[in-house]
Amino acid sequence: MLAVCTKHYGEMTDSAYSSHKELKFALDYEKFVRVLPLKVEDTYPPQPPGGPGHKYDKEFLAQSYILSVFKPGLVRLDCQDKSEIDIAVDIATNLQKYRVATRAGYH
């Protein structure tokens, strides 16, 4: 799963297709889903809003999902100041390395 990580990535909203739902899916199926974060802003990891004043996320659930999915050892790609072609090449390279490591039994 490619996660385009803006500052508010993972925020709980009323959308059925939100990044919050993506994170929940990644966490629910962590044995089967590999997340590749794409850092597109200075803030990383994302800091989705939440708390008592938030309309949907009074308990900071989104932030806990961030902490559970974006663990310290998770490799991220820094996409800031890169062209679309460079980002695509970086993603392809990362996926190829993962594929080779998986076939060799390192995953």
C-alpha cells in the first residue's frame, strides 16, 4: 500500500474512502499488507488531528493508528522536491528490493 503522507494523513472523517480507513485496513491485515510511506511534506510521521474538539475522532484513534502502522523501522521514501518520474523510479526500486528479499526468505 502506498501511503501519501501529508501532515493530516490518517485523519478520521465521514468518508468511506479516507486515509483513516486505509490505515485501519493496513493494521487489520498487517500480515498481508505492506505499507510504503511516501513523505510529501516536512511533517513525518503524519499528525492527524483528534481529541475532544474533533468532530469524528474524540479519542485520538487516528494518531494511535499512525503509531501502530508507521513504526520507527519502517522505510519511507522522501518524495519532496522530486519529479513524478523520480518518485516512480524510487517506488519501483523499493518494490523490486522487497520482491528480491521476499524470494530470498528475508521477509
